Amino acid sequence: MAIASLVMGLLWMYWIGSILAICLGYAARREIRNNPGRIEGQGMATAGIVLGWIGIGMLAVTIVGFRYLRKIDTAPPIIRKTRSLAAVVERPRAAQEWFGCA
């Protein structure tokens, strides 16, 4: 089980492998503790557990990252303030403007 835990921790398999690595690693450590000297692989079981938790952490970071990017992408668009049509239409000119006399 320790070897399987290490392999699952290395592969991650879309983070399902991480969950299996953690479960198998803890089961292997329990079995090694119950049969001291007869079964080896404590280091591999521990490595599988550590890699499994790293995989779960990467999943959490990925989910938070996608949610953050989704939040930025769905924000309301910023509308620039433009002049209204009334501001663009010319106002009536005074006589002084027509003839250029001040």
C-alpha cells in the first residue's frame, strides 16, 4: 500500500489520485505500525501522504484562482463618460460671433 500511495501521490490523476494517496498512505502507516519490523515502507507512505496533501492544496489554489478570474471577467463593463448629443449640437450664434466683431 505504501508503494501505491507514493505512485498515486506522484500522478495526482486529476486530484482523485491525491485523495487515494492520502487514504492509502495513512492505511499503510497504520499497517506498518501494527507489524513493526515485518513490513517496511514508512518513508514511501509518508511521501505519498505529503504528495497527496500537496495535490489537494493545488486543487484548492486552482479553484480559488478560477473563481477570482471569473469574478474579474464578469464585472460590469466600465462605461466612459461621453458628451451627450445636446452638447454636440451647435448653439445659436450671436451676431458678434457671425461678423467677428468684438
